[in-house]
Amino acid sequence: MWEQELAAMIKAAKDAEVEIKKIYQTAFKVEIKDDNSPVTLADKTADALIRKELGAAFPDYGMLTEESKDTKERLSKENIWIVDPVDGTKEFVAHNGEFTTNIALAHNHEVVVGVINIPMRGVTYYAIKGQGAFRLEKDGARTPIQVSKKLEGLTVLKSRSFLNDKEEALIAKHQDKITKQRTVGAAIKYCEIAEGSAEISYRMSSSTKEWDVAAGDIILTEAGGVMAKLDGTKYHYNREDVYNRDGYILCNSPKNFLI
């Protein structure tokens, strides 16, 4: 189940990658949105492409994307696409390559398929509920991925552009278990924890939205990891309020849910 949707999601993400890479090599303009976040032609072009492709393939599904006007109509939909065409626009602008395209499909408020494409690495991570998580190479090779089994000597992934004092304090609090630190942009954090190259990441602000986390949530979960709010509960999706008002933790094991 959901294989047709997955195929359409991967195609849309890879088609968007082509356009994103073209714009990446140009002297693109950076605009500032009402929420003080940056946006470029890459965000807008990828958003339009993904909406067009998924909308044509599944016209009855709702749509929630970062660069499109939100409507309440989506709240009545059983199935909804949740899309961030360029997650990590600050990283795109900085030309450090650490940005992603995130596409998720939520069914009755639960994510059932997730795709994260990393354009500058040429790799795609994906998961379908109950079927595990996978890494897809540019040559088409698919590899199952799993979180690491580490319970000590953990590597924490810190946000490249949004690290705050609360997160630093938690890392310091658990320095007996967290012994290595790396800085990573956008949804790459989910992918790296899902494939076992790191074990934990914190996000203590309330600035992220559904499209930042939905695809990563299912990929990490299907790889055997955990994404949860500080009280241990999971997010539901296709909410009226798209902001993730609570902090959350990504980790490889419930035993490493360190607060």
C-alpha cells in the first residue's frame, strides 16, 4: 500500500532537484517573508513543480506546502501532502549544500509515507509505514537503513542555523553520554540518525512547522528511532495550527530520550 504515492513523491523530489540545482548556480535573489525567514526562486519553483505533479497524480488529496497559501479546505481531507520544497533555505543561500526537499503523505493525521531528498548529495531517503526505511542512491541502488544501537558515546547533531541555549544546556547536561558533536543543516539530521551515523538531536524552539518534520518523522521511526515531544507523545499532522509549539527530540532509542 502507498507504493504509487511513494513513486510519485520520489519523482517529484528528483524533478525538483534538477530545477533547484540550476538556480543554485545562479546569482539568485533572496527575499524575506513575513515570518522573517528567507525565500528564493528555488523555493518557489520547486514548490510549484511538486504541487503540479502530485496534484495531477492524486487530485483528491489535500496540499500543505511552505510556499503556498494555506486553506482550511485541507482539514477535511483524509489524505494530504505536506511539502517543504527547500528545507534549509539559509543553507541554500550560504551555498553549503545542506538543504533538502521534504515530502510527506499524511493519512487521517498520521504520516504514512515520507521522502527526504538531498540534492547536493544525490541521495534520497524514504519510508512507508510498516515497511522500514531506505536510502536510494542516484544510480537506483536501494539500501535498508537502521539506527545505531549505541547507548553511550553518542553523537549529537546540532542545527547549523537555529541552535539555541536550551539545546546547548541539554547537551551539556548529558555530556556523560553525549561525547561527540556535529553541526548539520535542515532535515539531514533525521537521515543521519536513521542510518546510524549519529544518535540524537534536539529542537527546543517553537519555530518549526509540519513540513519541516513530517517526512523525517516517519523515516526515523521506520528505521527504529524515535521522534517525540518532550512529554514523549507523537505529533499528529494536518493540524489547523501548523507550528510545532513544543520542543522535540530525535534519537536512536527510547533509552536515549535524554531530557
